[in-house]
Amino acid sequence: MKERWKFLLILAAFLLFFFLPVELPRVQGALLEGFLMLQDYARLHVLLCLVPAFFIAGAIQNFISKEAVLKYFGPKSNKFLAYSVASVSGAILAVCSCTVLPMFMGIYYAGAGLGVATTFLYSGPAINVLAILMTGRVLGLELGAVRAIGAVIFSVVVGLGMALIFLKSERQRAEAAGLVGLSSEPTRRNLGQNILYFAAMILFLVFANWGQPAEPVGFFNAVFAVKWYLAGAFLLATLAMTWRWFSGEERKAWVGSTWTFAKQILPLLLGGVFVAGVLLGRPGENAGIIPDKFIAGLVGGNSLWANLFASLSGALMYFATLTEIPILQGLLGSGMGKGPALALLLSGPALSLPSMIIILRTIGAKRTLAFIGLVVILSTVAGLIYGML
């Protein structure tokens, strides 16, 4: 079966390049747009977003015991605690749909239940405090509040839906993990040291990617002014703790796991970004194969189709942190309905074409399609209801 899919993929690629009308200016511009989007992604997101996320994922795999993950986030964990922590993680991390992937893979491979892991996967990019505040300021307090409430609820509903749909296979996975006979190995660190270590890495990720707010004054702008001092301090703290608290073998294993995550994710992610750039173009440039006018014309009003199309479009687009707000501002000015605007806000930050490819490789085709379907359907229904109010 796997060889057949490889053959079909090669055949599809051959036919695509054989018949691709590269002589058309729109196609040439779209191909260039794909490379430009790839360049933007490499410059803005790889070093400060993905690389720290790879190291965090590697640390999760090596320095958090599987027993602890199974106890607090596994299929037999306290559901209220597990889903509560996973659902608010986005408020702390403030990452995009691609940066959250290595950490999602880390906790899933460490034994976290599918429901909790996908709750984290959705909430990581969707519940971004700064993005929600900017949504309220730029697009209106009502839309900002509905986005915040909807994102928190959706993260739990999506996770519970995934756990319910794949209940049988998750039980088998939990039993297999129990049969391995996991045993705790003594480490040089206590719980407090591990907490400080992970907190330093996460805070470096947060402050290194702190965006500039629209308002020139206020707390978020004050933090932006000193972001590099804060990020540098937490980076130095991480390096110091790594040197003092970890053995040479542990550091080597950590780097090895980090490199493994990078090899698994980066090629597929960069390919996905390029395809997204060719199809949709960079945000606001209207240079992809699919024109912005075409999208704007389909999301007017509050019909089921308009909400579904907005949700699907958001799921396929790649939004860097905060970029969805000016895009929506332009679409609303072009006649987009408020229902489809919410549908895009709920599906867009949590999904993208590049992230779908990595999720597919991590949890398989059936689970990926179920996750995408839940996000798209729930976003569509929420947009439809909001548009009627």
C-alpha cells in the first residue's frame, strides 16, 4: 500500500510539472510568491520559533519521564486537570500553527493521550493573548471576546471529540505503553530544577517572538521595548542550567533528539509553506494562483457556504502570529460577513497546509482528517451562529 501511494505521488508530481502553464504571468508570479513566502518563513520563523521549539521537544522526550506524562496527560489521567492545562497553554506559548508542532510531537510521543495532545495542538496557536487583544482593538471588542471564548471551548471540544472517535485505538495504545514496563531512572535534577529549566526555554521562545503591538504605549509595548534583554537573559539561564545540571550524555541525547525532530519536520514544513505561497500568496500581496478577490467574494453574508469556505480557507492558509488580524481587516472592508470572519479566526491560526503535513506524519491519515474535520465543522457552525446574532 505504501509503495502504491509513493507511485501515485510521483505520478501526480510528474503530471503537474508536465502540464503546468509556466508561460502564464499569473503562474510565474505565483511560483515567485512561493519562494518569497519561503524566504520570509526562513528569516522570520525558523531561527527564533522553530529551533527553540525543536530543543523544547527534544527536552520533553529526554528529560520528562514517560510515567509523569502518562500520569498527568495519558488516557487514564485526571481528565479535568489534563484538558484544563492543555486548553490554556496557548495563553503562555503564543506560537503559530507550525511552531507548536515539535512540542505537540514531543508530548504525544512521550505518551500523552490523543485528546489532550490535540487540545494542546489547537490551543497553542489559537489562544494567543496578544492576538486576542489585538483582535478586540482592531476588529472590535465583540469579535475579540467571541474569539477568546470560542478558542478555549473549541480546544477542549476538539480534544474530547478526538478521544471519543479513537477511543478503542487509544485504549490499545495505552495498554501497549503499560506493557513496555517503564521505569524511572535517577537523574541529577529534582522537580524544581526541571521546572526552572523548561520555564527558561519557554520564556525565551515567548520573548524572542514578542510582536510589536498596534498601540505605542501600554504593557505589551513596554515588554516589546526590552524583549531582547529578556530573551537573552532566559537564553543564558538555559545554557547555565544545561551546563550545571546535565551530564555530557544527557546533553548529547538532547541534541540528538532535537536533530531528529528537525529532520522529520523541516523538509515537509518548508515544502508546505512553498505550496501555500504558490496557491494563496503572502498575506496581503494577492499574487498567488487563487486571487484575493475570489476569496473575498465567497465570504460575504452569513450563508452556510460562506462560513464553510471561510473555515476551509483559514485552515489552508499559513498565518504567522498576529498576521490574521490585518488580513481579516481587509476582508471585512471588502464585504466579508462577521460570521465568516469568526470562522476564519477559529480555524486559521490553529491549522495551515504546512502543519497538516506534519500532523499527518505524526498521528496518521485518519486522525489528521478527523482533527481537520472537527476544526472546520466547529468553526463553520460557530460562524453561522455568530452571524445570526
